[in-house]
Amino acid sequence: MANIFVLANRFYSTNYQNHPSITLAFTNAGLAITSDSLAQSISLLRSKNDSSNLSSQQFDFSRLGRFTIYGFSIAPLVNKWFTFLDKKYPFNTDVKAQQPPLIKQNVLINKNNLIKQNQMIFKRVLLDQFLFAPFGLCLFFGGISVLEGRNFEGIKEKFDETYISALKMNYTIWPIVQFVNFRFLPLKYRVPFVSSVGVLWNAYLSLLNSKVPEVSTI
């Protein structure tokens, strides 16, 4: 098992170094497939156990495809955002050194630097959560709505039904996740880490998105 992990990490690192955007896109697409498959499995199980539901619900491959397209498309943008945060709030003067903030040449950093680095982390988290998180949810619900073929009224309906609930839930989960992300992980692992932690989050979004019927098409 350990060897498989090492080989997978080596494969990912090599491809990220040569083709970062496409590597992140395919990785995120795979995790999006996992998320929506989980969400649909939960819905199917609920439907099966609900004796009052007489309709025969089936796995929606079109929905899975839409979620996969979104996951593939959004990953390079998220990586650009993390790169911007690295440059905007660097841990040290060597912005190019993508090392975890606690370790530098195997020596524990001094207290003053640790305080400064924590300040940079909090600034990253604040900017991420109060700027990119609302924007990212707009992209998600807007992008999925367009892929569903909704017109303006249909998109507005989707936002009215889902956006505020999703944003509130976001603020109960993601600040601590992003703190860990910025605190310990090098840049190349941040998008996969967020996407891996986000499997359950994306399953939640998928379930929330599916509550609004696919109507009001163009």
C-alpha cells in the first residue's frame, strides 16, 4: 500500500512539474466524479428506503458529466488563486520556495518568523473565504445551471434556492480546512488536498443542486 502511494505521488509530482494545469484538471475531474457518484448513491439509497416514493430513480449520467466538466474546468483557476495568495502573502522573502512553513532546512523556524507566518496564513484564509468562496459558489451554481440549459429565470431560481444555504455551510467548514492547507502543504498539493477534503463538500453541493428541478430551460 505504501509503495502504491509513493508511486502515485511520484507520478503526480512528475506530471504536475511538466503540465501543472492539465494535471490538476484531470485530478479534480476524478474527484468530482467521486463526489457526484457519492451524492447520487445517497439519493438512490434514500429513494429506495422511502416507501412513499413510488418513482424509480436512476443514476443520472448526464448530471455526473456536468459535475465532471465543472471539476475539470475550475481546477486551473483555483491553482492560480492559490499562487496569487502565495505571492501576495509570502511566508518568507523566497516566494519561489514551496516548502511547508514549519520546516526550512530541517531547522525549526524562530518564534518571530512563526508569528509572521501565522499572520500571513490568517490573511490568506480571510481573503480566500470572503472573496473567493462567494465567487466560487457563484461559479459552481451558475456553471452547472448553464450546463443544465437553464435560462436567466432558471439560474435565478437555482441561486434563490441554494446559494445562501451553501455559503453558510461553507463558513462552518472551510476556514479551518484552508488554514491547514496554507499552513502545511506546498502549492502543488493544495488543489488536490482541497478537492479530496471536498469530496463530501461537493457531494453536499451536488445534493443541494439537485433539489432544484431541471426546468426553465433555454
